[in-house]
Amino acid sequence: MKLDAILRITVKLILPFMLLFALYVHFHGDFGPGGGFQAGVISAAMVILYSLVFGIVAAKRVVPQELVERLIPLGVLIFASAGIPALFEGRHFLDYGVLSHHNPAHGHEYGILLIETGVLITVSSTMIAIFYAFAERGRS
């Protein structure tokens, strides 16, 4: 694949648009179809595409495996942390209204954004970790 310049250049041109689309899907998720899961799949597909074209070693330089393994629980922590403020106020877990004391509707927006961000990070990291595990199989 080292001589396939057209494929490499095309992938380098496509990757920023994939990231932009993932961010669009993420931030548009509370208004329409999409959200953290879909954006996580798209962002993981970016890394997987990069790895398929440039190699697993190059992909691990861009997105190290240690970082991926640390991001999985971070996403779960972000998801869980969205509900903790409500518990301190004596309300139900994931009651987003407490995230903004001035306007509960804003609190719902903040809560959804936190939840979706946690899902994005967890799904993306998990898919990349699974890909790395399968890519490394049989290499030892």
C-alpha cells in the first residue's frame, strides 16, 4: 500500500470531514436523529480507516492504545457525573433540572450534552480498543 498515493491523499482529505460530521451528529442529537452513539461510531471509523490505509502502528501513534484504554472509563464517569448533582439536591438521579438554577430547561440541555458526550467518548474508545485487539491478534 505504500505506492497507493491516491488512496492515502483521499483518506487524508476525507478524515476532517468525517470528524466534522461526527461533531454535527453529536451536537444535533438532541434536536433530531443522532447523538453520542452515532458520533462515537463515526469517530471510531475515522481511526479504523486511518489504520487500514496507513497501518496499525501509524494509527497507534496518532491514537495511542493507552489513551483509548483510559478514555473508556472517563466516558462512563462523565455519563455518571451528569446525575450526581441531582442526588445532592435530594432529587432523582439524572434529573437535569438542577444543572441550571435559573432555568431548568437549560439544565436539561446541559444534562443531555453531558450524557451524549460521555456516550461518544465511551463508544468511540471501546470500538477503537476492540479494533486494536483484533488487529494485534496473531502478531505475536
